[in-house]
Amino acid sequence: MLAIDIGNTKTALGLFDHQRLVHSWKFRTEKKRLADEFFANVDQYLSKAQTSIADQDALCISSVVPELTGEIRNAPVQTPIHFVTHLSPIDFSITLPNPQTLGPDLISAAQAGLDLYSPPLILVDAGTATTITVVNQKREFIGGAICPGLGISSQALFNAASALSAVTLSIPPAVIGNQTETAVQSGLCRGHAAMIEGLVNQCKQELDDPSATVLITGGAMNTLRSILPSDYRYHPDLALYGISKIYQHLMEG
């Protein structure tokens, strides 16, 4: 089975064999791509594993890009396709006023988290946006916070502040930078990590459970996780595992 996680910036592919991730790839999301172009690109990656879309039992897709979702939904593909939504078979309830607005990427990550750990869970996904979402002790998805991602924040800073030049997004040796470059890196990277940790701590307070498990994922975590608390559990392929688990529930249901 092929799990596909279509994000605003990156698309992740996960080739599974009975819940075991055997291959994974990432490529840039092109929102204006036609379905046949998208599938041709996917097949290029699958060819590295000597397989293709046509060889798969199914495609299970989480997409936050409406343009691509519509294209793929209407594509004449023989392989069955399931899109993750709030109506997909999951191991938790969504207690939001409008559950249909919950992103399938967040649904997938929550499903994977609950398959790995006991609730309550706090899930941090640092991608185009940085999302912090919460599943309580009763396995209820109760909401969270959505923040500008590390990349978006840096672009906004450099676009608005003419005197500042773009810097590499890396962790400087100290919070107090003694050059413009290290000061900007501190504000962006250490500041983003501090925001995450602060919001996580406030979520724990609202849950009244300081022992809630914190899971971290997303591309920016390659930069940030070294300065986040050591008890945060890093799972780079969390959404792909969740998509795979949802497909398993679908087949069992």
C-alpha cells in the first residue's frame, strides 16, 4: 500500500508492506500539477523500489492542497484511492464544533500517535505551519494552536526588514548573538523552539497533566529538535504511519 501525505510545501510517499514502512521519499509539492503529471512523478520514485502505482493494492492520501485533491479525485486511475477525512475510520473522536475542517494531516498524525503511545498526547508538526494539537485522556481530539512555520516566519522577516539579509536557518551557539547573522538565527530558531515549548507547557497546564506525551515531527524539526526538551519523542514519518493505520482500519471495517 502506498501512503501519500500532500503538504503545502512537501509531499511524502510511504511504501508499506503490512504496516511496515519499507521505502519513503519526499518531493516538492507543485499545487498546479495535473493528476497525470503528479502520478508520473510518484511512479518515478516508486521505480526506485521496482514497483509502480499499478502494483499497489490502494493509495491512501492525506492532502491539504485542494487543487491537487480535486485533480487526483477525478483522475482515471485503476488503483483504489482513499482520502483521509474526519469520516475515515480512526481510533479517537473529534470533538471540534466543525470536525470537517480538521486537516487530514493532523488526523493522520493523531492516529499514528495513539497507535504508539497512551493518551494524553500533544503533537507538534513543524512544517509550512507549526501546529500543536492535543488528544486528551479520553481519546478526544480537542484542538490546538496553529502558528506560522519557521520558514514562513523567516521569509516574512527578510521581506519586511530591508536591512536584514537572509541567513541559514541553523542553531547559533548562544541565545545572545554578537553579529547580525547569529542574532537573527537566535531569534528565528531559538525563538521558534521557545514558542513550541511554551505552548506545549500551556497545553499540559490546560490538560492538568504534566506527564502528557509530546510527539514532534515535520521538516523544521531537523533544525529545532536539538534544542527542544529531550523527552519530546521525534517521529519524522508520523503522518505516513497514521495514513497506513487508517487504511488498515478501512480494510478491517
